Amino acid sequence: MTEPRRRNAARTRQLLLDAARQRFAHNGYAATTLREIADDAGVNIALVSRYFESKEGLFSACLTLAADEFRRRADNVPLERIAEAIAARIGDSDRTGTPDPMLLLLLRSSGDVRADEIRLDVLRGYGAKLAAATGADPDVDPQMVLRANIVLAATTGMLLMRLQGLEPLASATKEDLVGPLRDMIDALLSVRTAPGPSQ
């Protein structure tokens, strides 16, 4: 009987995580209630406390999963493919134009200190990965990290403007986005050599 119980517990936990991720991403942390999450998951609200202790614990679990997924997708993307990777993440929205809940979770502030620490750690790590993709050492090249952070800021700004319905950005496909993103990344992250002496 132990194994079926374990499977049921794992399934219930996953149902709560899936429901919470959608609610937190679309409604924000403060506006989301545990009752809504439990109802969406089809489980008793008391199970939130059993598996996650609190609303803060559930949000942190969602954010940790989103962070792990974000890091996994960002791993080993060469510089020449970064524009395509970003365009795919932004452009692959559902038919209502809503961005991936994972990305929304990483953008929305919760007011919870631990959750915001996780979010900043993920964004900091992604900036370092972008800088490293140029061949720079993020630990000794703060200028390249700054440039990578500007790319990251522009990317998150694009997501927010899409949410606001700013056209033509809001309806742009990943194919539409690749060219402008590549231009930006080439301008900011291309490794430049010092100009030679004037002829």
C-alpha cells in the first residue's frame, strides 16, 4: 500500500504545483488565494499545508522549479543561437498571446524575501551565462556582464510590453523577433577587437 500512496502524494503535489504556477503567474502572488489553487487542483485546501507548509512555501517551490527549468534551457546555448533561443521563448505564446507561466513567475515580484532572492539569483545566473557565451569570464569582465544584463533587461521588457498589448510587438512571431534580437545581441555581445592604426 505504501507505493500507491507515494504515487498519489506525488500526483497531488504536482497538481498543486501546476495549479499554483498558473495562478501565481497570471494573477500575481498577492491576488492569488490558496482556496483558488486547491480548487483548480481539485484537492482539499489542507493539503497545501501538508506538502508546502504555507502560501510562501508553495510559491517558493513553484519558483524553484521555474528557475531549474530556466537554467536547463539556458545551458550550452552558443552565442550565435542566443537570438533564436530568446525569440522562441518569447514568441511561443498561446493563442491569447500569454507568455509562458515560467517566465511570468520569474518576472513578477512576490513581496516574499526568499522568493525574490531565488528570482534574482536566476536572473544573475542567466546574465553570467550570456556573458560567458561570448568567451568572457563573468568573474573578471564586469563590462561584458553589464552588456549581458542589458540584453536580459531588454528581453524582460519585451515580455512586459507584449503583456500590455503593445503592437506590433504583441503579435510578433518568433520569426519576426529573431532579426531584431540578433542585431541587438550582435551589437552588445559581439567580441570586438581594438581598431588598428589609421591607414
